[in-house]
Amino acid sequence: MSQVARQRKKRSRYEIVLEVLENCQNGAKKTWVMYRANLSYDLTTEYLSDLVKRGLIENRDGLYYITDKGRQLLELLKVW
């Protein structure tokens, strides 16, 4: 195993949610979220659908936007 692979830290679910919510603050396409949060397509789809289901983001005209509930969670995650 290379030294770079050993140094790579696995992100927690909360860290990924934080990144996704941050990326959706001004509206973001799925591919933008995928690249900015460094996720696979399948993981991006999973996180976005889960966050929509929980009312933390919403999909309007192909863009994902953070909701008020999502903003509250984002502020809590930033302090955590």
C-alpha cells in the first residue's frame, strides 16, 4: 500500500453531508455536487435523495437548493 493511500482519511457521513449542504447553498447541479464533494455518482445520488427525503434540500428545475431546515443543520455541523 502506498504512503498516500495510508494517509487518506475516511470521511464520516456528517462530513459528507456538510459538504453537500454547503454546495447546495446557491443551487447546484448533481454533477457539481459530485465533483465538489468528491463523491461517486452512486453516492451522490444516494446522499441527494436522502437529504431531499429529510427536507434538508430541494430540487427545483434540476438544481438542488438547501432549505431552511438544511441551513440549521449546516450551522450545527460547522460547530461540530
